[in-house]
Amino acid sequence: KKEDDSARRAALKQSKEDFKNIQGINNKMMANAWAKEELDYNSISDSISQIRSKAIRLKSNLSLPEPEKESEEKPLGLSVANVKDFRAALLRLDKSIMSFVTNPIFKESTVVEVPLATRASHDLEMVIELSENLQKAAKSLNKHSSKDTH
């Protein structure tokens, strides 16, 4: 029982840090993505990787219900052919992160409302999927942009 309590406390502490850090990394990445015309794909890819790993850890630590399979389009269909598309995809990731972190379920710890928990789970799933797709797109676009400059 003592080990269970300390493991639970450690997971809770880790979740709070991940929750805070996912916002900070996202805010910094989004500011940098709009600061200049040229995108630093390596830096963005690194930020996305950090966001993804924290989202995955939050998903396992938070014990949220499985998200309902919605009929809305999946981010798997993300087509990122240029900087404009990439920035639009970053905005989708930002929207999912902000929806997750501003979910009222994280403000009120007394009653767990299933619809809010399900929404949080869905948002986290979107963050994980979008971040995976954005990393692939960043690698691809980085190759194209380095070809253009050589």
C-alpha cells in the first residue's frame, strides 16, 4: 500500500509537470513558428516530439475514458505540402492542446463528469495523432527546404 501511494503521488506530480510543460512548449513553438517567414523545422520537430511524449505519458497517467469514435475527420488525412499547410496543421495541434488544458475537468477535482473526461481524452488523442503527423511533415518539408537552399 505504501508503494502504491508513493507511485500514485509520483504519477500525479509527473502529470502536473507534463500538463504545465505541454502548454509552455506549445506556446513557445507557436510563437517561433510565426516569428519569421522561414520555419525552423528541426526546432519545431523537437518541440512536437516533446509535446507528443508528454501527451502519451498524460494519457497513461490520467486514466481518462476511451474517447468516443467521432465521425469528424481524422488528422491522419493531414496533407502538408508547404509552409502554409504546415502552419495550418500547427494551429490544429494548438487548438487540441488548448482544448485539453482548458477542460473544466482539470479545475474541479470533486466530481468527474464523464462527458468532460471523454472530451479531454479525445483532445489528448488528437494531440498525439497530430504531433506524429506533424513530425513526419516537418522532416519531409525540411528535406525539401534544404534542397531549395543548396
